[in-house]
Amino acid sequence: MENKREEFDNNKEMKKLLKENSTRMEIAKEIQSNKKISEIVGERLASKKRFPPC
């Protein structure tokens, strides 16, 4: 389980997203338009028990 979290935290796509976008709206738009990033965010939320996995 910890390895999976480290994999998400070290994900190049997430680092790129956070580096290129500074506001919440920019990040939200990027998540909406980028399938790979939306999958990563969905996995994070599902693992935190906030939303059921799809």
C-alpha cells in the first residue's frame, strides 16, 4: 500500500501538473482534460475512502 502511495507522489505527471498550474481553477481544468492525471487523482481519493473506486 505504501509503495502505491509513493508511486503517486513521485508520479511525473502530477509533478508537472503542480509545477505548470498555480491556481486551483487551472489545476481543476487540467485534471478534467487530462485522463492520466484524473485517474491518479481518482485513485488517491478512493484510497482515502472519500469516494468509492469507479
